[in-house]
Amino acid sequence: MLTLKIGKMPGKIEEFVFGGPVKVSEALATAGISAEGCSVKFGGSTVGLDDTISTDGLLLVVPNIKGA
């Protein structure tokens, strides 16, 4: 089993349990979160929507800062 805490900043973070490794895009869809115009981070590192997560952790969607 794989436990991910998933959220979009600012906002709440919820915990989801998956049967095994999951694609970032699938995890976000399960949480009902869109990554459009945002960066996705797992464990502090930027990840892509096609990347696979196989360890427990925190998956955050963070708005991109305009002008930076």
C-alpha cells in the first residue's frame, strides 16, 4: 500500500491510499486537483505528471510565481 498526502497550496492537504505505485497524474485526479499553471512537487523535488511515485510522501501542487 502507498499513502500519499496530496494538496494544492494554498489549501488543505488530504491523505489518500493507493494499492501500489501510481502516476502523478492519476494521484492528482484521485484527489480532484488540477496542475494547470502550477508546479508539482514530491518530497521537495519537482516531478512531472508522467512520473511514478512508489514511496509514501507529500505531493503538492504549487502555483507558479509570475514574473520570476
